[in-house]
Amino acid sequence: MKVLVINCGSSSLKYQLIDMEGEQVLAKGLVERIGIAGSLLTHRTNGQKTEIQQAIPDHKVAIQLVIDALLSPQYGVLKNLSEISAVGHRVVHGGEKFARSVVVDAAVMAALRECSELAPLHNPANIIGIEACRALLPDAPQVAVFDTAFHQTMPREAYMYGLPYEYYQKYGLRRYGFHGTSHKYVSRRAAKLLGRPLSELKLVTCHLGNGSSITAVQGGVSVDTSLGFGTISGTIMGTRCGDVDPAIIPFLMEKENLTPAAMNDVLYKKSGLLGLSGVSSDARDIEAAAAEGNERAELALSVLAYLTRKYIGAYAAAMGGLDAIVFTAGIGENSITIRERVCAGLEFLGAKLDREKNKVRGQEVDVAVAGAKVRILVVPTNEELMIAQETAELVG
Ligand code: ADP
């Protein structure tokens, strides 16, 4: 069975065509600058890269181009469109309506539109992607896989904020959590690596990338997570602030005469690694600057590591124990120094990093010292494969 995985952003579209027999990526690519001058499709198959530059006014045209590329006699991988058994779509927000992936029908589309209020920047693009695929691939079932669904298992005490209850009822103000597909994927891989049933395990999965979240996974389900209603709480991120005292927000709005939109910009786009360091939002640049003695870059790294460590400790307490810490995403998979900094001080929990084993990037490996009670794992995430697996399961 071949599954097409689509991740639609407001002006971009990522795709992968995966053959579920052997879980092979047959082709993948990216459409950039949809609706903007300079649109570009980059298509990759078996080591071959093809770039197609042409006007791409909307997502339907983008998906048509992707289909043309997949069918191309020169760089395509399909003879016939009917070879695509299903399409799996990444959808950011499923609110409280979706605790698992679903086959899209009219009722699901209506529910997705209702969830758009919770993710106004993301869900509308995801919906456009689904509609375009339904029009162009009418025979393939469309499946929605949500970033939030994995976290719907959180208990009430973990997802409720201490705000007047009526706001939860009126506006759905609660913790939802994101990156669920990644946390789910790496927790399953962690159980395999540990050779133990997931149902027995207490894990803290640290997805540290441009956006970051840390999740407590107990018995294979999410019981708490650091992102909340929006995508800014928890540890600091590339440009997002992480946990701040909410009292700062009205204070700063008054002092700096900021509108709500300008305040949002500060919290989402000018903070985090970039705001603290003044160097960059990219961890590699900051590591390089810190190594050259830049004190604010050093500060940014230490805040990232400290907050991550604090969440690991908090979630070990929430679960009443810990079997493994799992590092994933750009920083988690690749940054030797950040993993080292995060783990420094966790020895009391039984988590001791082996500094030699930790000198790895992007490999599935256990980097704790031999015999340590709590294992420390590096697990490259693969959200596309997880989406394809869930899609195949639903339509298979
Ligand atoms: P996104 O959230 O956009 O998917 P990624 O998961 O790709 O982001 O993570 C991007 C982050 O990973 C950037 O901060 C980048 O600097 C960091 N990163 C990637 N490779 C390395 C590396 N070798 N060392 C340190 N950080 C890295």
C-alpha cells in the first residue's frame, strides 16, 4: 500500500510518498512560496533532486504539481494515480473533538472548521490541503492526523488552568499540547529500543527543535505536556518565550504601548533563544557564539537546558517514577552539548549520561552509562512515517 503524506502550511506544502511494505520513502518534496512570487517545487526521489519553478497561485495548483511530479516519466515513481491508496494529512488542532486520527468525511470537515478558532494560523491551511486532495484524488480516502490528539489522554488536573471555569466552557481554554505525532512515534521506538512493553514504561520525551515540547508518557499515553493552549509555554524555543509569569504581559503592554498583536509578536517571534542571545534563533549559531565566549548565547543555552531539566524532574514526580528520557527533533537528535547540559544534575534520579556514547547525531541509541536505572535515549523523530502508519491502519 502506498500512502501520500501531506503537511500543508499557509504558504508551503511538504509531502512524502511512502510504500508501507518496508516503510520505504519513494519520493518526497516541498512546495514553497505558494501564492507568492518565486514559487518553487523541490522533488526528491532516490538521490535525484528536481526543482520546478513556476507560478503556484494556490494549494490546489501545488497539489496538482506534486501529482504531476509523482507521475512524471523522468523523475516520477508512479504509473497511475490509483496506486495511491490513501492520503494522510497533518492537522494541527483537533480540539477536544479528536482523540485519534480519523477518515475525513463531511462531519469531520465541519468539526475541523470549528477547531480553526483554536489554531487560526494552521488549521485553515490544513483544511485547504484536504479539500484540494479530495478534488484531485477523489478515490483515495483522506485521513486527518492531529498534533493534539495524542495529548487528549491527559487527566483534568494536567490540562485545566486555574482560571475561572466559565472560560473553559465558553472558549475551550485549556492545555491541548502539540507535537503529539512526534511524542507518540518516539515513545513507541523507545519501548522497542528498551525491549520492554510500552504499557509498563514511564518516559519523558523531549522534542527540542525550532518549536519544542516535553511530554510525560505513562503506559504509552500522554499524561502531561509543556505546550498548552497556544504554542509558547514550556521550555524556551527558537523565537518563543516558554514559561513566563503572565503578570508580565499587561505590564509590558502598558510600558511599551503594545497592541495585543504586537505583544503576541514579542512572545512568539522575538523571544526564546533569539531574544535572550540577540544572536540567532538557531541553536547551532548559538552554540558557536557561546563557544567563542558570547555570554548572552551562553545564557540562552543554559536557560534552555535548565527549563528542560526542570520539566523532566516535574514529570518524573507527576508519574511517580521514570524509566527513560528520550531526546528528539533538530536539537534533541543533534546537539551533544544541550543533551549534556540537560542531563547534568539528573544523576539523583538515576539518569547518568555517558559522555562518550553521547557523541552522536541523528541515530537511535542509548547514551546512558551502563547499569544506570534511568535510560537516556536519542531517537530521531519521523512524523511522516507515523502519519502514514496511522493512515494505513485506518484505511487498511
Ligand atoms: P522544526 O521545529 O522547524 O521542525 P527542527 O526539529 O529541524 O525544527 O530543529 C531545528 C533546530 O535544530 C535548530 O535550532 C537547529 O539549530 C537545531 N540543530 C540542527 N542540527 C543541529 C546540530 N548539529 N547541533 C545543534 N543543533 C542543531
